[in-house]
Amino acid sequence: MILIEDWRAVLAKAWSLKFNAAAGLLGAAEVYIALVQPAGIPNGVFAGIAAVVSLLAFGARLLAQREFNGTDK
């Protein structure tokens, strides 16, 4: 497996990666909430938000971003 030439730019600017990172953090928060069980936070809230963010990541992966096609407007 070989990295793409502009992997640093993709890592810094790609919304799909940002959304996937957010979904991972929300998933970890859901596990933490399940273990600690604080009052006032129902089970599944963070998992539901993570699912929505994952769908956003899927959509962002399909869209072309201006940062990568040479136009910044």
C-alpha cells in the first residue's frame, strides 16, 4: 500500500476524515457513558449522534472539495 502524494493536505483538509474522527470520539464517549452511567444522559445519545456524523462522513467522501481541485473560492 502506498500513500497518495498529497496525503498531508488530505489529512488536514478532508471533511470526511474530520467527520470520521468525530464519530470515533462520539463512539468512545458512548462507551464511557455506558460505564459511568451519569444521571441525566440517556443511553444511546452519543451513539445516535455518531451515526449521523458517520452519514455526513459518507456524504463528504463523495463530494469534491474546492481545496483539492485548485480553486479556493
